[in-house]
Amino acid sequence: MSRVIAVCNQKGGVGKTTVAVGLAEVYALHEGKKVLLIDADPQRNATSALAVTDPEFTLNDVIYGDPDNNFRVPAGAAADAITEAGEAWQIGKAAPHVIAAERHLAARERDQMLAREFRLRSALSGVSELYDIVIIDAPPSLGMLTVNALTAADWSILVTEPRASSFEGIGEIAKTMVEVSEAFNENLQVAGIVLNRLRRGLRDQENWALKIRNTYGDAVVEPSLPAREAFALAHAEARPLMSYGRSANTSLEPMKLVARRIWEGSNS
């Protein structure tokens, strides 16, 4: 059964893309699953991390629609924009496929056409079934691109850091999820809340991590992900952690555990 998972938070800088790309690496390169990562963020950080450069078509082209057909988005239109991750990712069991973002994608936030919330869902019709998992890296906002991601998804992952402002962000995106579920996607469920960039020994972070766990209970996916410079380095060099050899295993192990629990949770 294919899973479509939107990785979200309305606040930037919490490592949302790190989690999306990390999950893509684990599922594709380590577990051999067929993975499609959709970069729905105009900042295109996931596109860069997966070493995709100068794609012929992007997500912007997909959800812009067909000018010759009243800008409707044909079912399955996403297939035209799928490309493979870059050469550095051609290792392991199977490189993830990518639908890239571009800066002009930001213009889609201002679209006013009818049924604009369903454009990504329509584009993925018949396409998502070709993959074991589709991961959508949503932008750090509560705009139309995030609504499209949640409307297209079966599950959502909320990524946060253990600090006050990020805790507030969980409540905002959770409220948006409820509204999207009621209005556009009654099947949407929460796969979990991922605590990212936890630094052990920092009392403030540990206190906020405890508050998040006490507030959201079993929705928090364990283990939390520690702060690791290895992820920042890998993204800057557009390489998977796997390409660094055994030294990367320590950094990747918590991500593997999180990926396994998300997979099991979305199969229940």
C-alpha cells in the first residue's frame, strides 16, 4: 500500500527538510523502498540536498495547470516532473525519485482558481501508487502550498524543536490539519510529532521536550533526533549520509528508528 506523507511545520528553521530528506534516504537507500520526494517549498532545500539541478519540469509547472484547458491540472500530471536524485545518491538499494521545487513556486500561494486546494492531489492521482512512499516537504507556512500538501497526503509528520516558539508552532499546524481534514481530506491522520535537534544536557531544551511529550503523549515519535552536524554537511554537499561510510551510522541510527516507527504507525 502506498503512503503519502506530508512533513510540516508552520515555523521555519526546525529541520523539517532534514527530516524529509533523512526519511527518503532511509526508506530508499537502506530499505529498498520506492520513494518519491516532492519538494513543495519554494526555498528548494530538499531539491538541492538531493542534488537535482536544472530540472526540465518542476512542481510549479505541475500545479500551474494546463493553459490550454482553463489551467486545470490533469490527473497524473506529476509524472512529467519526476526525476532521479543526483549522481551522489546512486548508491545503496534504490535512489529516491524527486519532483523539484523552484523559486517561482511561491506564486502558487496567490492562485485563486477553483479547487486550488486539490491541485497536488489531482497531479498525484495514479502516480503515488507507483511508490511505496511519497514524502512531501511542505513549506514553513500555513499557506496554499501547505494546504495542498495536506490535502494530497494520507498522513502528516509534524517536525519541531524543543523550545517555546516551536511548541506554539505545533498547535498552529495541528489546528490547520483539523481544518484541512474537515474541509478537504477526511482521511488525513497524524503519523507523529518528531522532536528534532535535541541537545542533551541543555536544561531548557530538556524541559520543553518533556512538555511536548506530556502534552501530546503517544503522538511523539521516539527517539528524538539529536543535533548532528553530519546532516548539515551532507545537505551542503548534496550527498546522502550513507556515502560517508561507517562513520555516518551513528548519526543515521536515530533517523532509522524514527522511519521504522512512522512506517509501522502508518500501516496500523
